[in-house]
Amino acid sequence: MKDNKLIWKLWYYFRRGHGNYLAFFMSLGTFTIVAYNLMIKEIHELSSIFTNMTTFLVVFVIIYGLLTTIIGWQDVKRGSFRTESRLVFDKNPRMKEMYDNVNEINERIKKLENK
């Protein structure tokens, strides 16, 4: 049984490391290289502005960083983040247990305050 748990933990750690970090940076790197080679090098007006890939990367990182941060902020404030968080919360038995425990603690505190 312990071996089975270890395998699932390792699988979870692999997916987190791959999906949240390695694949993210690899896809971002691939995207910038492809965009530079297909778009910047082939369009004369853009190639005169971005004379080398370093210039393109600096501008890209600044614009892309700002844009994705604004989009992420909008998603958290007005997008689907609340719904997704609620679904994860509702489906997680540990979260329900924790929520019930916090409610019980709050009720006990209220009873003590009323005494």
C-alpha cells in the first residue's frame, strides 16, 4: 500500500513540475523563437526595429509580462477564477472538513463570548 501511495505522490510531483514550470518555460521559449524567426525576420519593417533577437526578447518580455498580468488580474477579479475555485473547494473532501472545523470553532467562540 505504501508503494502505491509513493507512486501517486511521485506522479503528482512530476505533473506539477512539468505543467507549472518546465513545459511553461519551454513553450514560452519556443513561441518567442518561432515568432522571431517567422515574423520579425520576414517582415522588413519589423526587422529594422528588432535588429537582433535580444532586442525582440526584451520588448516581448516587457509587453507580454504586462499583458498577461493584466489578463490574470482581470480573470481573478471578474472572470472564471471564483467559479473554478468554488468547484475545486466543493469537490475536495479535505476542504469541506476544514470548513466544518472552522465553523465549529467559530460557534464555540461565540458561545464563550456570550457567557
